[in-house]
Amino acid sequence: MIALIDYGAGNLTSVKKALAALGADVCVPTKPDELTDAAGVIVPGVGHFRATTALTDDWREAIVAMLDEGRPLLGICLGLQWLFEGSAEAPELSGLGLMTGLCERLPAATTLPDGRPHALKIPHVGWNSLHFPRRAALFDCVDEGAQVYFTHAYAAPVTGDSAAVTTYGVPFASAVERGQVFGVQFHPEKSGDVGLQVLRNFLSMLW
């Protein structure tokens, strides 16, 4: 069974439907100790980084304990950003700190190859491509350049933990993977067959 964390910042219904389409059993725990029997955990999320204050110390400790036992964690959108040390969107708050770096706001403009400035709409909403700097289990059977669906204004930095990189004004980490910790900035539940394959790959890592 996969535990889907409801902290008031995610569209759980669409994520649950995508997981159900893959035959996964899903529970939505109301207390951290209910994670005990879960084979893995997903932290979704849409919106302001301040929403992560609902993921209190007892939730953090329970999730880290699962990781210590070898059970995988997947963060989606805001859930990926929460894996990092924090975000400029709410600099007074700390993330889970499993990934190094801070999430920053995407730029409102970029420069075209011919030198002209070009305004960018923020938030970044819509389809964009994935590029893979290294081989990652999360993207088994996913092609280079695959299109996935984004909606976000802040993004994580590109580091050695980046499993996929996307460019919107600047390159950012559209996915991270280290050990049993995984995160995607895009919404796999809204990304068609590619998104379902990413979720299928995550489910294949469960106990």
C-alpha cells in the first residue's frame, strides 16, 4: 500500500485516480503513525511553500524513518521543493533537507539567441520537455525530450541529484533522485502516458 499525504496543498483526487489506474492500493493517513504499514509514501502539493508548515516534525520524523527502512518517497511539485533545504517563497521555513539547495522563483524574462529580451509568463504552466543528465530509475522507458505538464513559479536548482532538467528561462531540476528519495516538479497525474510510466516506475520500487 502507498501512503498519499494530505496536508491541504494537493489535488489528491487526480493522483489517487492515476495510482488506481496502475492497480495501486492507496491510503491517506491522518496521523504519522499510520505510515507504519505503508510500502512507500507520496507527498503531492500545489501552491505556496508556506503550506508545508502542515508537515510538522512528527510527520517529518515518520517519513525519514520510512526512508531509513528502505521504503521510497516521491515528492510531486511542491512536494519536490519540500525535499530541499527551503524556498525563497517562504525563506523563514525549512524544507525536509534531503536535497541540497534552495528553490528560487523562475525568471520573468529571458534573452533570445539573437539578443532580444523575451518576457516569460509566471507561473510556468503547460507542457515542457525533460532532458536526462544521467540514467535514473524513475525514467525507465521514458524517452529523452518527453513532454510533461507543469504548473509552478518556483523551482529547484540543478545539482548532482537531478534526474531530469527542464528549461524555462533557466534550467531547473524537473526531477531528482538519490537512493530511495525521488521528486518530480511536473504533475505525473496530468502528463498522460509519460506521467503514468513515471508513477509505474516508482511503484516498482515499493516493498
